[in-house]
Amino acid sequence: MEHIDVGVPLRTAYDQWTQFQDFSTFAKGVKSANKADDVTSDWQAKVLWSSRSWKAKTTEQVPDDRIAWSSEGAKGTTRGVVSFHRLDDNLTRVLLVIEYYPSGFFEKTGNIWRAQGRRARLDLKHFARFITIKGEAEDSWRGEIRDGEVVRSHEDAVAEEENEGPRDEYDEDAEGAEEDESGTEPEDEEYEDEEPSDEYEEESEPADESDESDEYEEDEEPQDEYEDEDRSESRSRR
């Protein structure tokens, strides 16, 4: 098992790995790689003094997660898995596991499997350097493969991702609108609750006893004047 940390987002590292034809530009052990279809690819490589070619078949591929494959050639059979693990927004760990089953006397006794392990470790470092400097994937294949069969094509996967984008934005806007509505409702309720208190205050204002007593006193003053007039008239008659 080999692993290396790459200074790019997880999706960038995964997308670049799906571009098998680019392996020959950074992996010294790979002479050429070509995709025959979405599942199979043809490879040519050199390990020490041994040149080999094989046809690889992708048995499982889950976007942004893992790719598993198997290959058969004249000099051996290989099975491998590469997985991608997010460490940070711009840091991804790539794990690579390869099992090699040599065939033939020379392959079994020549320790070619050890050389292949060293070559895989070196090529993994070259991959990390290549994508870190480049900063973005050349292209991508976003399809999904299960048990060696394509269960979702690249075109369908891209269409689903494009459809999910606007829906997420709409959901966020809807949630924001709901929060605004819920935030204003309590304020209206507070004002509604406060209104009756004003009415009670208005009703209680006229009930001021001091004001009423003053008004009654003012109304009673003319009675004294009438009493004085009555007394003067009675005296004049006498």
C-alpha cells in the first residue's frame, strides 16, 4: 500500500486520475495508455529491463471516492485500487494498493514484483507533483461503474450535477425568505399586544377625581351670588 498527500481539492485529484491518457506525461514507467471505451483501456509500460503491455478493465468506479481495476497480460495479472480522501479544502490523500501475480519462471524469480512496487511508489509521487503544479484537471470522467458495468454515464452524471446546482440556490433563497417572515411575525404580535394597553390608558384618564372636583367647585360658585342677592332684597323690603 502506498499513499501520498496532494495539495489540490479532492475532486481535482480524482478527475485528473480518470484521464489515463495523461499518465505517460508524468509516470516514467508508463509508455502509453489509451481508453478503448468507458470500461477498458490499453497500457504499455516498462519495469527495469522488462517491457509489457496489457488490457485493463475498470471493475468499480465511484466519483470522488475510488477506482478499482484488474488487468491481464502475457507476463502477469494485476489488480489495483486507488481511493481519494479529503484532508482539507485543498489537501487530498491518495491511497494506492496494487497486487501483482507474475506468470513464467523469469517473472517469478526475477523479483519483478518488487520493482513494480517501487515504480508505483515513484509514479505516485510524479502524479502528486504533476497535479499540484497544474492546479486543475485536464478533463474528467464522472460516470459510475459497478461490477465492470457502467451504471451511470458521464453525460448523465454531469447533467445531474448541473440540475442540482440551481435547485440548491433556490432552496437557500426559500429558506432565507422563511426566516425573514418568521422574524417579522413576532414584531407584529408585540405591537398588537401593546395596542390594548393604550386604550386602557385613554379610558382611565377622564377618571381623575381632582379635575372633576374642580369642575364641580366652579359650577357651585354662582349659588353664593344668588344667595347674596336674595338677602339684599329681603332687607330692602323690611
